[in-house]
Amino acid sequence: MKTPLRNYSEDGKMRENNKTKSVIFLISLAYLFALFFRFFLYFLAKKHPEFQFGGHIISIWTADAGLHASIAKNLLTHSSNIPHYITDRMLGEIIYVLTKYLHIPLDVSIFMLPAFFASLIVIPLVLIFYEFGLLRVGFWSALAASIGMNYYFRTHLGYTDTDILNFPLFFMIAYTMIAMLKRKNLLFSGLGAIFMLFFHFYYHSAKPLTFGLVIFFALYILLFARKEQLYYYALVIYLLPIVPISPLFIVITILFITSFLIFVNKKVHISSQWLLVFALVLFVSAGFVAYQKGYLQRAATYLQKQEKTFKDKSGKTIALQSTLKTVAEAKGITWRQLVTYSSGSLFIFLLGSLGLFLLVWNHREVFILLLPYIIGLISLKAGVRFTTFAVPVIVAGFIYIFFLLYRKVEKRKFADVIFYGAAAFIVAFYLHIMDAYNHLLSPFFNAGQVKAITTHLNTKEKGYILTWWDYGWPLWYYSNKRTVIDNGKHHYDNYIVAKTLFSSDQEFIANFNRFFIEKFDKIFPWSVFPYVAKNYELNKILNNLHKTNPQLPPKKNEIYYYFDDKIITKLPVIENFAYFENEKKEGFVWIDKLHLFNTQKGIVQGEKIQIDLQRGILYLGKKKDFIGKIYFSDGVAIRNTLFYRPNNYAIIVYKNRFIIGAYRYINSFFFQAFFFNNLDKKLFKTLSFTQDAKIFQLIGR
């Protein structure tokens, strides 16, 4: 008996089913690849005892991870310690759910989560290229991008920050736009709008990013499809998530409007001129909402980096240093850094950029992907973090250009080598960089530091920790104390910490800290420095605190100071905040890495400077300084001191790692505490003074 022939529609369905299975298989394979190689850091960390505490690998490997870990910890302990100005709570809530309901230890959840979330980047990359019949390009692009350069650097194990989902969500929204343009199906717009809404609640800076995607979607319509009625309807749907109404109502509205517009598109034809007018009105209205809600201002702050100003009670204007000017990831970068962080080499960057433009030329719908590329270029001004957006598109462009070469010679024997060789090369190249980078990584706090913090700063007493803002969120997780400044709230109050560290009068420091801490406790968590200035004349307050027995608020809180070696490289930055803008500084501080210490030749050599130990002279190029003293510290004690002349141009050689110039600051609080453990015993108590951590407590006020 003959088997009946399948009709054409059945054959088409089978081909579609096979394609779907292929897509699911390749996405799963790419995801498992990304997951597998991310766990290499786990096995490396297991070899280091100083990376482990309490039976687990230390969970926090970046400062921002401390925030989300703290939120999860507070939810588990039913505490309300997290200040309400913190808006990025969703990731902490996800960690809380995983920990509580899957019974996974909190430290394990925090450390492992990036591998599972960041690997999701493969989904939109495979799907985007599937839309154009380029499944092989999408698959290899997903493999390379998932471990590529700054994408891996910002999503490795322990880097439990919003970035682990920010980029998968961003590219998923971009995919829905591309698929909508390609398939002319409004359901993709509805799906994209839902993703946008989730992104807005997940990440506080998502709205400028999604608004940028909508702008590019609108530009596509204006450039290539002004007469396409359906695309204008899609634009309406993509703008719904920025409407300032309740989330549940927006979801209902998205579902209703999407269904309604699908029906209208089939029944009604509208003149392209009217559609264009409608779109312009709609877009201007959306822009007004974006401006009113501060979406655009949020983006502008990374470019302008203006100083912070306010007035005190007397009307005097106080100007402080702009924090964003000092944040490494928000500083402008060089072309070399842009190339390195976005692609790893100039060869990949140039070919990847060319390939991306060819991809857009051959498939106009991919025009949307020019936005992440442009954001990458903006990193030249806005900071290195923005290079991450460019990683997937440059990788995809690189692989696509070799696919085009392959198509030119696909009938020849060596054709496969061109495509698969290039694809395998970029994956192997990134695996090599990833392995090297893993060996440079370490937890934010090592085991000794975690032990010191949990022993001395996790006590029952209510208190505040004074240290630089980078330590804020990790200290929230490992202690039960508040910090004056943290990774989310600093700016004005940086002055309080910096003034403490770079002042020499310990009586003044004790008075100053007691006054501002007790004032801060009344208005927690808001900035205390502008609050005090509004109610007092700052000059009078500062002069009063220099007195031996000034009138201070009643003591309600213990005050602690936490330092470790990470603060050393930040000293020049901190010193900038110890003064008002245009105020004359009392000295200056500089840091150099120690390269050579040769006692026989009598030299100390750094990256930039050289010191003649025989004569006590420092050379910087053709310039020279006459040093007063050089101290040699092993991290716990001063092992040797060389005295040359009676001036306070002091230098400290620290742990054979740093050369620290304390010009006129050797008697300041930080230097006396951190290097000498030399604080007034009537005012300060030493709780920990080890090579790992220095912790002090104010006891005399």
C-alpha cells in the first residue's frame, strides 16, 4: 500500500516545527555553554581558603552585590534596615525567594545567581538571527557574546548586580521590535511592552534605555516605512509602559490595546499623512512625560557630572566635588579602552563594526541594533560600563562578516573553515581572556575581613560606620550597622567622611563625628550635610567643634571606623572631598605601585617615581622633592623608619605593594589610625588591627 503524499501546508508545518526544534536546541546548547564556563570561577575560588568563610565561598565579589544581598538578608530576618531611597529591590527579592523556598543557603544564592541570569543573553541573540534565516550566525554570536569582554566582566559569579538581567532584557526588547518589523505581527509589540514594564521595575535606569529603543523604532518608521500603518500601531504599544499609571492597569491596557489594534488594522485603513502626524504628536507627548519623570535627566547626569551645590543658613553657597567625576566606571575612557572592553582587540572591533553595518544594510530591521553600538561609543564620555551594550553587536558583526565570506565561496572545500574557523577563534579568544580575568578576581572582603566585620560590627549596639562609600553596601550585608554614605547615597555627605580622614585634630574629629552622626540619626537616611547647613552657619559650626568642650547632641549611637587596603588607592579621591570647591588644601596625597625595593642600591622604584634612599630625594621625571621621613610598614607595624630632614613630606612603603605620599597629611586621622594605630586612647578604641582589617570605635564623646 502506497503512503499518501503530504499536502503542501502539512509539509510547511513540519518544516516550521523542525525550525522551532532547532531554535530551542541551539538556545539550550548556547545557554548550557555559557553556564558551564561561568562556573570555572567557582572551582578556582574553591582553591583559595581566603575566599571562603562559614563553609561557603564568600558571596559578594563586587560592591553593588552587597545591596541585593542586604535586601534578601533583611527580608529573611524581617528587618527594615534598608533605606527607602533604594529603588532596585527586585533582584534582592528574587534572591530572597530562591533562598527561602528552594532552601538554598543565602551565600550560595548570591554567588551563583549571575551564571543563571547572565547566560540568558543567548536567547535574544539566537532569536534575532533566526528571523533572517541566519541561525548559525546567531548561535555562534550567542556563544561568544555570553563570555565576551565587558559582558563577562560585569556578570561573573559573585557579581550579583542588576546587570545580570539588564542586558538580556534590553536585547529581548530589541528582538521583539525586530521581529515585529520583520513579521508585521503586533503580538511581538505587546510582548515587548510587557518586557519593558518588567525592566522598568527591575532597574532604576531602565527607562532611558527603553525610551532609546523606542526612539530607534520610530526612526526606522520615519526612514524606511512611513506608509506602514501597522508600525505606527506598534509604536503606540511600545510607548504604553512609560504612561504614569499603576503597573497592573498598564498590563491590562497593553493587552487590550494590542488586541484592539490587531482588529483595527484588519478593518480600517488610515492615510499615511495622518499616521505621521499622529505619531509625531504621540512621540512629543511621550518625550514630555519622559522629561517630567526625569528619564532624560538620568542619562544626562553621566555626561554632565556637575558638582553638588547648596546654601547654608547665612546664604553662603557651598559647592562640593561631583561624585561621578571620581567613579571609575562613570569616567570617560580612551579609544583604546573602548576597543578593549567592547571587543578585546582592534581587529575584532573594526571587523565587528563593519559586519554590523553590513548586517543593517542587508536586513534593515536590524537598524535597532545600532543603538547598543552607539551606547558603546558614548562610553568615551559616559564611562566604561556602557561598553557592555556594544559587546553582543560587535561580536555578531564579526561573525556575520565571515558568514558573508563563507557564502561567497560556499561551494569550495575550504568554505566551512572560513566561517567555523572565525567563529571558533573568537570563542576561544574570549575563553582565554575569561580564564586570565578569573585569576585576577577576588571577593570584595576576604575571609579575615569578613571575620573582623562580623565580630566587631555585628554586635547588638546601634551604630554607624564611617568609611568611604564603596564599602557601604557590603558592610550592610556583613554587619548590622548603618553607614553615613553608601554606593547609592553619598554626594553631599562624602564631605563628612573625607573631613574626618584628612583632619589632624583628634578632639575636633571626635566632636565633628558625634555632632553629625546624631543629626543624621534624626533624618536617616537623607543627606545630613545640607540639612545641617540649612539650620546653621557652617563656619560657626565648624569653629565651635574645634573647641575643647562644645555643646553636642546626646549620645544615642556608637560610632565605628572601618578600613582595609582597598581604601589606599582611593585616598587622592577622598582628599578632594575634604574641602569645598575653591577652598585651599592643606596638603596632597598620591599613590604609586611599588615595582622595585633594592636596599643594596638604595632605591625605591614605582611606576612613576624613584626614591634615593641615601639622600631622601624623590624623582618624578626631571622634578624632585626632598623627603622628611620614609616609613616601611608590613600592614601591622612600622618595621623601619628613615629620617632625613625636619619637614612633613612623609612617604610610606606599604606591604611592598604601595608607595604612599602623605605630604602634610602624616598626622591626619587616617594615616595615624591605619598605619600607626596611634589614636588618642581617651577618644578612640582599637577593635581590630590586622593585615586584613582596621576597625576603631569612638568612645570619648
